[in-house]
Amino acid sequence: MTAIDEAKLEAVPFRVTDPERIPAKRYYDKAFFELEREKLWPHVWQMACRLEEIPNIGDFVEYQILDKSVIIVNTKSGVKAFHNACRHRGVRLANGGGNCKTKGFICPFHGWRWNMEGENTFVFAKHIFSEDVLGKAEINLVPCRLETWGGCAFINFDDNAPPLLEALGPVAERLSARHMEKLKMEWWCQTVLPTNWKLAMEAFMEGYHTMKTHPQLHVVIPPEVTAYGNDVAIMQTMPARNTEELMKRTLIYMERLNTGMAGMIHADEVAIAHDIKDMELPDDVPAAAAMFFDRLREEITARGRARGMDVPDLNELEKRGDFSAVEYIFPHFFLLPLYSAMSSYRIRPLTEETCLFEIWSLAFLPDDEEREPVKPRMLPYDSKEFPEIPQQDYSNLPFQQLGLHAVGFEHMRLSNRVEGLISNYQRLIDGYLAGLDQETLTRAGLHINGAYDGPIKDIGI
């Protein structure tokens, strides 16, 4: 790193100087929050919508991030994004979603109109304006950069940022291999958390909290999924004594993960596990576990394909060895795959101590299945209508936000072996706040996009 870059980093308030200690004020200082608004969010790829939200020509949704609003619209020439402002006097044109195929976008103030391609089609009393203020470049909607991947539309306010796939790196290949673009929403919930956006994300960057926060899972975690950071055994439960105990714990674990989160293990996958639970297995527990899960993955793949769904070969994916139960995509998007289905999270800042948190349950569903469009459901963060696992996570976060203000609490203290993702992405944020060059930021991001429960890394910042 050059002396100039180092000087830029030193100017970042509450910079992470010790990778194992994260300054507490990064989670509530207003000036730091405003710096993120100015230096981070205008330059990063953001998951703006799932494409199934806009399946038909003319369908549109609004994506908001802080004070910016973008219209994502499905046009005859592809999915496009436009900055959400009338070119006359700046009124926002779209609120929420709908279909603009027939009427386009109409400004409620003076009635100017635009079609789905962002082209101005009507100016009331055009003769009262000078010609030079009504040129097409002057009054067409301003496009926002958009690229699609994985069944989602991503936007970026920075035209000089690298292409989306270049920014995502290997995580895109891993998730594309799971055919995530074919997944569909089963449900979608939103809540406003009284928590800084980064704090909300960090609860899902490590599994270290499972023992205390999710005890219903910890006590039945099957032995084949309890490895925790190579030789670390913090999550290790007592190994199954025999095949019967192995199967009992495995089925309970799958059932609890399904009811507690849904997308991480789908109800269909639980049903398949029950269908094959009486298969012949060897007495050796590790061998029995390997045989059962091979069969389970095989059945999920075969039965899904028999229903006309493009389920990937789960055993082939397992052989690749790059599997992760939680995949993070900087700065605010998570995908949680275990078998064929996934859970997904998106977090957006609202104020320095509040954020919008969204959860999707995603699954392979037959194309010919008649389904109502899935709309977001807004719930209070302490609602008992959330599945059990989010309830447990959300119960911690508001108290953590309050605790960060405690006298004498200056830094979070991280495990350098299993809480490293928190340190890694926080230092990447410092790179954006310092205004480092795009090549350095993109290279650092490749160390960050991907699996949770990782070690602290040298990301070059």
C-alpha cells in the first residue's frame, strides 16, 4: 500500500487499526454514518430486486437506499433502472410497485409523462418552455446502471465501478452452480430493527452464537456438520452413539431448521428425509452419515427433476468441496443454501441506529403451479409471527445496540479464527471511506464475498 493510501486510511474516523478489535462508535456515530452515505453506498453493487417481482413487461418496483430512489422496470428491451425523479421539478414518480405498460409514469405535480423505456412522452403546455430545456437528453429519465445475476437485479450509482460478476468473484460461480436464478419466493418478510445495519449483518457472519442463541439447534446438530474452524470444536455436540441416534438427531435437526427458518431446509426435503430414514445403513456412524446424506441429496435432486424443476445435482456440488451454508455478498446481501432451497437476507441502513431487514424463503417450485405474487410482509421486529430463528436473533440485536454505548466499551473483540468475516468486511468499508482506487477495493472484495465462519485475512487494506 502506498504512503498516499495509508494517509487516506488514517483520515477515516474510527478506522479498524487492529483487525481483532472493531471500534464501537462505527455502529452509532452520526458522522461515520454520513460518511458511509457519501462514500460507500454510491459506489457498490446493491441487490435491488428479485426479477420475479417484475415478471411481466411494464412491471416495476422502487428500490430505496437512504435518500436515493431507483425505479427497476421490465421493458420490451430488458430490465432497466432509472433514477426516480421527474425531470421538471424533481418529484418522485414511483412509489412501491405496479405496471406502467399502458400509462407509463406520470408526475402527480404537473402531469409530465414517461414511457417504460424512460422516454418523455408528454409535457403539458410545451410552448411555455424554452426549446433548450426540453431536449430529449434534458427530459428523458436518467438511467441508473443495472446488471442481473442469480435471479436478481443489481444497481450501482457508479458508472466506473467494475462489472457485477467481476465484483462478486468466485461466490457467483458457486451459487450459479446451485441454479439460484430458478428459485422462487415462498414468502418475504420485512422489519425495522433498532440496530445499525452493520450490527444486523454481523449476527449472520458466524455460527459461534448458535450454542446460546439457538439452543434448539445446537443440542441436535448431527456430528457430520459440527466441525467448527478445522480443529476448533466449540459447536461439537456429543457424537451419536449408534445409527439409530444419528437418524433421530438428524431428522429433528432438519425439522427444527425448517420450522425455524424455512428456506434453509425446505419442508419437501424434510419429507424426503423421513421417506428414506429406514434405509439400510452400516453400524459405523460416520459411514452411515455419509451414506444417508448421499442418498438424501440424490433423492432431493431426482424428485425435484421429476416435478419439472431444474434442481442441480446436489451430490456433484458436494464433491466440489466449496460448500458453505451462509454466503455473504458485500455490502448487504446473504444467501443461505443447504440442499436445494435457500434463505436470503438483505439489510439496508435507515439511520445510524436503525435498519430495514428483509428475509426471503426461496425454493424450486413448478412453473405451472398457480401462485399468487409474493409481496413483502412488514412485521414488528419483536413479532412472534417471524420463524423461531429470526425471533431469537432479533431479540439480541437491540440490546447489543444499546450495550455498545456502555461506558468503557470501546471495541468489539473478535475471534481471529471464526469471526474474521466481520473484521474483513469492516476494513473494506474503510477502504471505500478512504476513497482508495477501484482495483484495490475490488481485489479486497474477492476476499470477503463468500463463506461465514472464516479467519481474519490480509485483504490488502
